[in-house]
Amino acid sequence: MKDTRARVISNQEVAQDTYLMILECNLPSSVPGQFVMVKIDETSCDPFLRRPIAILRQGDNSIELLYKVRGAGTLELSRKNSGGILSVLGPLGNGFSLSERNGTIIYVAGGTGLPPILALAERIRRGYLIVGARTRADIPLWKRMEGISGIKALAMTEDGSFGRKGMATDALAELTTQDPSPCIIYACGPAGMLKAVSEQARRIRARCQVSLEERMACGFGVCSACTVKTSEGSKRVCVQGPVFEADLVEWGA
């Protein structure tokens, strides 16, 4: 973990209210699923809290961040121009396991859960990548996903405006029915989607890892604001996650 000053190289809108920011900075090597805490304005206390953002890609002296404008902090971040300076703390948290690669690999992203899933697909470069969204305007970087060698990208939209009409879990059910061979599933998105993915994985006895999206204040376990319930007791998403084995998470009703 390192707190460093980062210079904005570019910050472009790539889907509705969704931005791809490239930062020049030197951070320790990260694993897909890890994140950084971004201080939006070094000269001001407004916004006071840093914002957690998953690392999409890391180069020798740069990182890519894909984020959606959801409040005052990310709105201010979207207004940062080339040359602007941010403070970046990371990499933080535990990422996806890269050791088990036998069988079919299925990546599932819904809502704002694309960054860690795309990062993993670009790292492994094998399997199926399912992306679910409400409408075409909510899907960023589609051509980039289609262009990953070894990956078959599948889009699902609730209104049918792009790809196929339906939910990401519909495509997952079809894939695992058509190909009953052993698989591992990686997922990130809304809690309801992750619960459904976890249940599907349990039915077919597939290993499933999920990256949880929880509100974070500190990012390194001090405040316990991002605690979730698991079969092993309460866990802090920022330090014991954000990636968990799906069968450990207590999803609730």
C-alpha cells in the first residue's frame, strides 16, 4: 500500500455518466479486484472522504480507473482535466484468485461491477465475459471487451437495446446448461445479482468468487463501515475483501 500523488493523463466519458480516467502514478503491483482510495482534491477537505475505485489496468507508471458518477465526489472527479493532481492510496484489499484455471471460466459483471471483472478477463484471457446493464447507454468499453483474445463477450440489456434482452444471470444459466463441464465463476455487481449468481454456482457445484460493492470510508479497516456478514463471522470488505468466496457470504432475504 502506498499513498502517492497522481497526474491525470486523460478523463473521458465512455458511457452514460461513466468515465475512464488514466493516471500517471507509481504504485506497487496490483491483482485484479484490488482498488485504490482516491482523494479528489489535495488542497481542500471537500469532499472529505476518499472514493474507492477498482483498478481497471495497471502499467509500469500508470493506472486506469473506470467509475460512474453517483454523487458529489465522483461528479467532481469527472471534472478533472488532463494535468490535474490527485492523491491515490493503494493497492488495497484482496483480489481474485488467479491460481485455479482448470475448466471453463465465466466472468459476470452487472451495474457498476465491470472494472474488476474486465481487469481479470484481460489478465487471464480465456472464457466467457457476460455484461449486464439496463440499456446500451450503460455499457462502456464494449469494443475493448470484444477485442480480448480468448474471450467471448456477451451483452445482456434489460430493455433489449443491445445484445440480448434479459439479465446477466439468464446468460449464465444458459452457458452452464449448454456446457455442464466444471467451471469457475467470477462476478461483481449489485447484491441481488451476486446472490443469484452464487445460487446458480451452488446448484452446479462450481467455485464462485464475488467482488462486493460496499460503501467505504477509510479503505484499510479502521472504521468498519463496510462490514458484511459471512459464515465465518463479520468481515470488513476493504481489508478481508472485496473479493470473497461466494458460499461464505450471507446474502440475506
